[in-house]
Amino acid sequence: MDTLNDIEVRVLGALIEKEITTPDYYPLSLNALVAACNQSSNRNPVLHFDEDTVARAADGLREKRLVHLVDRGESRVTKYRHVLYEAMSMSRPAIAVMCVLMLRGPQTVGEIRTRSNRLYDFTSLDEVELTLNALMSREPPLIVRLPRQAGQKEVRYAHLLSGEVTITEPEPELDRIGKLEKEVEDLKKQFEEFRKQFE
């Protein structure tokens, strides 16, 4: 499958979500699609795309055969719908997991189960893990298990639609004494520079 850019991922994720949660208003007009991409709930990060940006991403997804235009005779407004079920032969649980990862970034098993409940009602964490394992064992894999980061109890999973995932380790937090020592060093340097001005 072609690699998607981050905007295409958000557009596709928004289409999947709205198809399941608001079927009466699906397929989406460009206006509705922009609103779905930019909404502040169930999104991480929250973004602010304009119509042109979303339209270009939707066109890119059409070229990749993941989105179709729907032209209903009674309405002059062109609407968009995703075809992920057909294009990638995915089940409803797999679509739900992918959608949560696309709209919210890397998640733990528990977060995926909780946050996908409007898309698919997983009966247990085991069912989520089975779905994750199926998505990881596809060829090519669609998601990856990320290495556990410092300070995190659980591993997170991320989608691979945009290519390999790069994780940046946060800067190690200095303890209180370390911070004080650094401040003393900085003050010494400042004092030395100040003293040189009067020599």
C-alpha cells in the first residue's frame, strides 16, 4: 500500500469514524469532512486544516484508491466515502483499532478498547490484543508495537500508514539536587563573565 501523509491519515480516520458514528450524515461533504478533521474531541493532536488542505488530501486518497467521490443526483454537493473495507479487506474490529490509532496517535491496549467503544464494542482486552496481533502479522504490517518508554507502564501501538514510526525519548528529568547544581554552575559562569568586565 502507498504511504500516506499525516493529513491523509487524518482525513481517512475522520471518514471511518463518521461512517460508523453518524451514518445518517455519511458520505461527508467537503465542509463536513473539514469539520470532522478539525474537531477537538477524540483527536490528538487537535489540528486546524483549511478546505484546500483537506480537498488535496482527499484527492490524494482517491488516487490511492482509498476514497471514492459520491455524486448523488438529488444533491449538487460532492461527497466523500472511504473504501477501506474493500481496499484492504478489513473487519469491523480492525477498522475500529486503525481509526483510533489514526485519529489519536499511539495508544495502549486499554486506551484502544475504551476509545473505540463508539466504533466497535470489544468484549475484552484479549479481543483487542487479538485484533492488534492480526494487524501486525499482515503483509505488510499495518501497526507496530512500540518499545516501552521510560516512565510508561504499558507498551503502545501505532499505525504504519505513514511509514515507520520514530519515537523521540524525552529528556531525562533532572532531580532536585541536579537542578540546583546546574543553577550554581550557571551562576558561577555569569559571575566570572561579570568579574572580567571590571578587570
